[in-house]
Amino acid sequence: MLQTQEQRIVELCTINNTLNSKVDRQTEELKSSYSEIEMLQKLAQENQHKISQAREKNRRSVVDVESKLESFAADRQSQLATLQSQLADEVRLRSELQEQLREFEDKITQKEAEVESFAFRASTIQKYYEDFVYSIPVLK
């Protein structure tokens, strides 16, 4: 019985280590997502700035150049919309990863409580066993 509990504790430790590894991977993915979000935000700002510059040049241009710049601005708007969509996806992914991380942490806490419960039970059983062994009279 004690061996079974020790085996269960080992299994729980293995599960705990697996969950810790998953949490570490999720944390790294989350960090990567933050970096990508920052990069996308920077690109979005750069594109906004470029669009503003293109519009200023457009006002000073002749009609022929004006149509080319409008095309350029439309392309940038499309890129900006794509980047904003990607940013929204990254924000959503980050939220999902944070939720998964919270769930993993909850599971780890639950498993730690189970391990403590098993350890308490094992110590209680050990005490009962010792009391029983000492209560048996020794045959002469």
C-alpha cells in the first residue's frame, strides 16, 4: 500500500514536471508573442507615419503623381489593415495563452495539494503500522 502511494507520488511528480515543462513552453511562447506584438505595433506606427508622408506629398503633386501616390497609400492602408488584424490575432492568442497558463498553474496547485494529502495519509498509515507492531506481544 505504501509502495502504491509512493508510486502514485512518483506519477504525480512526473505529471507535475510535465506540467512545469508545458508552463515553461507556454511562457516562452507568450514572450515570443509579446515580441511579435511589439514588432507589429512598431510596423503599424511606421506605416501610419508613411501614410501621413504620402498624403502630404500627394497634396503637393501634380495630377499624374497624385494618382500614383493614392495607389501607394491604398497599398499601405491594406498592409496596415493586415497588420492590425495580425495584432488582434496576437492579442487574442496572448489572452488564450494567459488563460492556459492560469489553468496550468491551477492544475499544479491541485496536484500539489493531492501530493500533500498522500504524504499525510502515508505518515498516518506508517504511525498506525508502528503502533500495531509495537502492540503485538513478543513470543519467547
